[in-house]
Amino acid sequence: MFNNSSKIMFFGILMLGTMISISSNSWLGAWMGLEINLLAFIPLMSDNKLMSTEASLKYFLTQTLASSVLLFAMILFLLNSNSNSNYFMEMMIFSSLLLKMGAAPFHFWFPNVMEGLSWMNSLILMTWQKIAPLMLISYIIFKPLIIMSIIFSSLIGALGGLNQTSLRKLMAYSSINHLSWMLTAMYSNNLLWMTYFLFYSFLTFSMIYMFNMFKTSHINQLISLIFHSKIMKFFLFFNLLSMGGLPPFLGFFPKWIVIQSLTMNNQLFLLTFMVLMALITLYFYMRLCYSAFMLNYYEINWLMSSIYSSLNMSIFMICSFFSSFGLFFISSLYFLL
């Protein structure tokens, strides 16, 4: 990704835009930070390929619409001080921020844009680009719309991934489902959603690093991928199960703390619905693992020893180890402290 100095410059501006948004004390400053972030991400997306150009155009148009609505709502907020109009303006600001991060019911652009991006740009879109909208949403929690977004994101993230063969779209729908858990955590307290976001970012990084290293884009490539190490093959699918939130793995921990918070707040209907939807997302991860482990296919191993660099393999194995067995360490630390 960083094959020239301009990419490093744009990545620095991208980070700066997010920092301006989350540290701003006015909506106008937050809007300015979001715009700087958007205009720095567009050159990073464009790789002189047809798909990436189309994806960058879709992303630009969608983000421009969201920014226009946000700016319009801010201007109305300054002009009017009536309580009824404030309710409407809060809803507009909240909707524009949901559109910016791709949460349902404003998710329509997210899987299509993901499909045209490289894996490293997909990682930025799924993790860093969500920080500023999530932080701004935590400042203005609009209760009717956040409940609706939680339910829709959970439902669409689960059902949307069932028919997908593209790994990018699979990760996109998984990200939408994880957003519902983050919004639920935000509904309880800020520390909870930040914790969830950190775990989600780590798991997403470990998955996308692996996809990028093996240059895989579709499910059938992953199933018939030639592995020169059986341990690495196990770790790869442990990562998938961890991303789905299966209990022995690290991915279960952030879901666990959100489930505990919902139980303490007596929100049992929402909890039951989200756990059921999380089981559906786990199903399409299990489908990949089942196909790779239970079905017979030929493996040609003798040409694979020198394809991947030792550094890449080391990073992948370290991330996979923590993704697979991190829950044991975190649980031990929790009981010790």
C-alpha cells in the first residue's frame, strides 16, 4: 500500500482528520475533520484499477451526501432553538453519522465499496474510518434511532452474509453485524464500546493480513488453498471462528462483556435477538471451516516452502495465537486483578 511517499502523506492526513473530529468541541469542527478524512482516503482507494475507481466514486458520493445532511442539520440547529425542531435535527445528525460508517439501515454502499478495494484499504475502511462517526454518535445518542439501527444492523449483517462467495462482502456484512454490538455497548457506556472496538480491530487485522498474504478473494480459494503447514491451517480457521465469536476464542470476550451489560440492564429481548443473529454469522464462518476440514481435496505441498516471507508468517502466527488463545490469558488476568 505504501509504495510511494504520497500514500504515506495521505495516510497521515487521514489520521489527522479523524483526530480533528474526535477532539473538536463543535459540530462544525467535527464536520471539518470528517471532510479532511474523506478527501485523504479517496487517493488511497484509487489504485488505477476499474473496480477501485468505481468504489472510490461510490464512497465519495455517499460520504458527500452524509456530509451535506450533517452540515444542513448543523445550520438548522444554529438557526432554530425550538425543542420540537431540535428533535428532528438530532435525528438528521444521527442518521448522517450512521450513513458515514455504513450501519444499517444506511448500509447499502458498504459491501459494494468493499468489493472494489484492496485488502489494506478494506482494513482502513472497516476499522479506522469508523472511529470518528462512532465517537460522534457517542456524544449524541438518539435513543429511538439507535435501537432501530442495532436491530437492523444485527439482522442485515447476519442474513446478508449467507449467500456471499466473496470474502470482502463476507467481511463487510460481518462488520455491519459487529457495528450493532458496538452500538449496543455504546448504549450502556463509552468504555464498553471502545473495548469492543479494540478487540474487533485486532481480529479484523489478523483476518485481513492473512487474506492479503495469501491473495485470496473468494471462498473457494480459501477452501482449496494450499498450506505448507497444518498448524497454520488450523490457526487460519481458528481466526475465522474467533471473528464469529465462538466461546473458546478471543472474539467471544467482547461479546461476553456486552451480554453481561445487557443482562444487568434487563434488556433481555434485545440480548436474545442479537445472540440469535450472532449465531447466524457464526454459521457462515463454520461453513468455511467445515468445508476445508471435512471435505477431501488434493494438496500439493512441495512447492510452497519459499513463497511467503518468514516475517509475514511470524506476524500471522502471533496474531492467530492471540486470536485463538487470548481469552484464557484475559480471563486469568481478570481473576488475578
